[in-house]
Amino acid sequence: MNERRTRKPSGGGNRRPPQKRKGPQRPPAEDPARMAAWDVLRAVRERDAYANLALPSLLSQRRITGRDAALATELTYGTCRARGLLDAIIGECSDRALSDVDPDLLDVLRLGAYQILRTRIPPHASVASTVDLVRGEGGSHLAGFANAVLRRISERDEQQWIEKVAPPVEDDPVGHLALRHAHPRWIAQAFADALGSTGDELADALAADDARPDVHLLARPGEISADELAAITGGEPAPYSPYGVRLDPGTGDPGELEPVREGFAVVQDEGSQLAALAVTRPQVEGSDLRWLDLCAGPGGKANLLGALLTVDGGTLDAVEQAPHRADLVRRATEGLSVRVRVDDGREPDLEPGYDRVLVDAPCTGLGALRRRPEARWRRQPSDLAELGRLQRTLLLSAVELTRPGGVVGYVVCSPHVSETEGVVADVVRRTGVRQLDAREAFPDVPDLGAGPSVQLWPHRHGTDAMFCALFRV
Ligand SMILES: C[S@@+](CC[C@H](N)C(=O)[O-])C[C@H]1O[C@@H](n2cnc3c(N)ncnc32)[C@H](O)[C@@H]1O
């Protein structure tokens, strides 16, 4: 093998870093798609920006549309998702530790590596276009470093790199699958614990979690039926939610659809619809017109519950601690019989005696990683302890606020057992509240496991990984 090609290139650390770019205001470059992707990667790293908010706003500021916008989207989201896998491979191809490589340069190497390994762009074009970016921003010596690293990466395809850098599946199945599907190990382990699998099902779950999710709409009850909405939007009725519509992947921006602009429909994952509906399913004796949503912002489930209750003549109280998120709830539930309150759900200033209470608790969001490309690399296991305390306290508060015979639903968008079964077991032990078989509240949904709680999964149900437990007070 050619010695120059096998020698690990060094660079970045002691040399002049790429000039700081001036952010979104700078004029579009010759390669607007890649430049936009690079700028968003930097905003994610430096400012903790959300890629799925930063990118659309930057595309619109720079008037990037059509194929360039599609390419920028693919490169930005794909690179954010695959970061851990890309870093492992880049690390193999550089003689410097990644921590010694200038962070801007590392971002562009990730962008180049992603193109080489996970797109149909020919490897030589991926290398050349990335090196051009570096040359334009950082000068020729850094371009040389980038060229050497990326050319080494292009000597193998993704499968071959995984075989080289991942731990052997026989020694460490979770570690192997985590790297193969570009997830942090602790998250792959959390999925494995929840599924009871370190084999094929874990691989399916991680693969589905690494894919672009379908977009679902909620047809607002009382406004439009799912069949009508599907006919207007060209989507199809969702498999399980009577109010859900699954959009065709080529539909474009769902916010531009007429029924969404006019407020007859909103974007909402089918799993969220099912979890909200589950709280309405168990029978309660006597009055059933006073419901509470204890963690309501930004108002997705309050919208569905409020619409159902408005049709029946009841009222939903929607509590949200953050004022700006309470505003979102107000907007989402305009025209419905919903009272929005800014309050702390742990000790709200409310009259107890609700017929149904939903606790859609703050959580790690490990069940919706598909929707936030960078989220899997930002979350930390240390987030769990504080969230766990909050989740327990909110669920205990919900039990206190519910009348005897009423129903409480505990929902999190996470399969992590410490946020799901751990919280449920603790609250059942402390209060003696009776857990219901939540599977009965998900009619016609297959593969719900042994119960009594329900855990939805992208690979089984095509939804986010929502967890739902139901209780009778
Ligand atoms: C998972 S989100 C709820 C999503 C919402 N149910 C929906 O479907 O759109 C959790 C919400 O709880 C809010 N929250 C956090 N701590 C709270 C507290 N102590 N009391 C009330 N709300 C709280 C957060 O600001 C966040 O908006």
C-alpha cells in the first residue's frame, strides 16, 4: 500500500485554525448547501442550537431553495445524527486526538465523512467539495490535512469501517450495535433494557431510530375527519389513531398545507395522539367533564383532549410552568373549552377532584430522537436523576388532584426504565394507587408486550417511543 496514503495525517491543533466565519449574514458561498450545513453544525456545537430550527431559518435568510436546500438538509441532519460513528472513523484516520483538532475543522471533516459514507455523492466529489470549503476558509495547509483524512476515509465503505472500529458483536453486542447505528452506548443500553433484547430487536429499534420519521397530522375532532384530511393532503389515515393521517414523505412542509394553516389539523406524532387518547378510554362512573393536563406546553395533547371535551361540554385545565410555553398552549387550544394556567404542577393552585388527569412529564426525550438530529449526543445519563425526581413528584401530585374513581395517565416520550417503570413502581408503592392494564386503552395496536404499561416503538408501531401507564384512584 502506498506509504503516503497509509500514514495518518496530522493537523489542525498547532496550526492556524479556520478563520471564524461571520455566521448567517455572510454572503452565500459558491457551495451554498455545504456552507449552510457547516454553519448549522457550528451553531449546534457552539450555541446548543437545535438543527431543525437553525437550518430552516438560515436557508430562508440566505434564500437557499430547491435542490440546494434539500442537500443542505440531508447533510446537516445526517451529519448531526451520525456524529459518534463519524468521529470514531475520523479518529482512525488522523494521528491527532479529535480533541486536538480545531472544532470548526472537525465539523467540516464530519460533513465530508458523512457524504463519503452515507450519501450517493461519489467519494471523490465528497472529498473535493469538502476540501474546497476548507481551502476557502482555512488556507491550503488545513485543506491538505482535510484531504488526507477524507481520502483515507474513502478507502473503505461504511460497513468496512464499522467492522474495523466497532467492538466485536460477540464481546459487546450493545456497544457494537450502538456504533453501527450511531447511538451513544448508554442510549443503546437503555433501549436494550426496555426491550429485553441485545440482538435482532435491538438492532431493529436502533435502525428505526436512525431513520427519518414519518410526519403525522392530527385531524382536530369536531373540525375535520381523518378521511377528509387524508383526501385533502394526499396522505393516508394512520393505522391506529382515529384522528391521525400519515403524510407521504414527499409532501413538503406540512405547515404549508391548507388544513394546517386554517387550524383544522396540526402536526402530531401518532404515538402522542394514542397516549392522549388512552387517558380518555377507561370508563369512569358519574361525572366526566373536568379534566386536567398537568404539563401542557406546547399544547399538542391539550389540543386533542380539549377538542374532545369541548364536543362533550366539559372543560380542560391546562397547567404549564413556563410562561412562553403556556402561550403556545393558548394558541394551540384557541376556541376550545381549555383554561390555561401558568403554575407549578407539583403544587398547583387548583381545586382537586378531577375526573381525568394527564401527566405528560418532562423527560429525556429518548423516544423522539428521530426528530432532533443532534439530541442523542447532547443528552447525558446524568440528566436522569433530576428528571426522575420531577416525574415522581408530578405523578404524585396528579394522584392527589384526581377524585376517587378517576383516572390518571402518566406519559413520557422515553423508553428509559428509570423514567417509565421506575417512576410507576415507586408511585404505586407510595400511594397504593391501582395500575390499570393500559393495553386495553390502545385498541387494535399490536405488539404491546406483557403490560400493564404500554411502550410504543418506532420499529414496531412507526411512532415515537411513547410510554403510557394508567391508574385508577
Ligand atoms: C413533555 S412536555 C409536555 C408536552 C405536551 N403535553 C404536549 O403534548 O404538547 C413537558 C412540559 O412540562 C413543563 N413543565 C416542566 N416542569 C413543570 C412543572 N413543575 N409544572 C408544570 N409544567 C412543567 C415543561 O415546560 C414542558 O412544557
